Amino acid sequence: MAAPPLIRITLTLCLAIGALVSVRAADVPIVIAWHAAGAPADVDEGVRMGAAEAQQTATLLNRAVRLDPQAAHPYATIEASGGAVAIAAGDRCTYRISPEAADEAARLAAWNARVARTGRYEVMAWHASLKQFGAFELNERFTRQFHAPMTQGAWFGWVAVKATTEAALRSDRSACAALADLQFDGHKGTALSFRNRILQQPLYVIEHTATGDTVAGQVPPR
């Protein structure tokens, strides 16, 4: 039985309104506040590269990614201060990208106790010599663009943008809520995620020698 005219008209209007809302939602840009002035140069380069690469993905979904230091109501803000990089995802909601110093020290101590090697070592979140899991390609893209190796600061900036934009593209919730459940690829061979608003990630043991730095090992998240 055909629906009465009034019901057909109502359904048509609902579908049209729903389609219009979806189109408008898709057209809303993902605005990330980023204040490059005063930030470490390598972090700024990572942020800019991350935004350019995120735009390529967003374009497929009819979205745009925009860095705007003056944004009044950004989706999220990337902050860099004192070597630490974080995503401010709302009032009293901050997700830390860079490891805390105490965590770095604890993981290095555990690695030293396990392998019992002598030398000068430190743990880092990224190194330009990494090759596995797409790291080689990421390092190559950065070097081609900026004519310098990708530092861990650059990786912090890049991955902060990646996490922010993937959260926005996968969910219509606030950045604070979306980041809490996010799992994403950072070219470390395992899905990265946040626990207690701190990025859970493998770190690399870097050996410093007279001939240069080498990756001596990897330590998993605690």
C-alpha cells in the first residue's frame, strides 16, 4: 500500500534535511591551533608536514585540515614547551605525546639491567635511522621536504597532527572523547593509543659512539 501524501512529503523532507546536515558536517574543516612562534623549529616542521599529509586523507572524505594560530574555537591545540609536546583537547583535557622523563629513565634502566651492556645510551621516541614499519619512508619524506634528518621533536609534531586529525575523521565527538578511544599507526610496528592521556608507544635505545648514533634496541610501553 502506498504511503499517504502527507507521510511521503514528511519522509522526503526528513531525508533532504538529513542529507543537508551530512554535507554541511563533511564540509566543516578540522581546525588545529598551532603557535609556531617560539616553538622548536623541528616540532614546527613536523606539524606542518603532518598537516599536509593529513589533508591528503581528509580530501578523500570531503574534509579540510587547517592550521590556525588565531582560531577561536579549534578542534584541538598542539602545544610545545620545554621539549614536551601535547594535544590540548578542551578545558582540562590534555593528551601528552612526548614521554615523561621518569618514564624514559625507568625504561632505560630496565633495558640496561636486561642486556648488561656498557656505553653511552639514551632512550628516544624516534630516530632518523629507523627503517621498519614504514619508518624509512616517513624519514625519507621529511628529509626531502626539509633537507634534514627527522628528529624526535619533528616526529612528535607529525604524530600530534596525525592523532588529532584521525580522531576528527573517525568520530563526531569532541577531541577529548575521540582521542581517548583512538588507536592509530605511528610507524612503530604497533598501534599507538593513549592511557591516562599519555601516548603509549615503544621507545628506542640509542647508543652514542665516536662514529655516530645507532639504534641499539627497543623498549615497549610499561
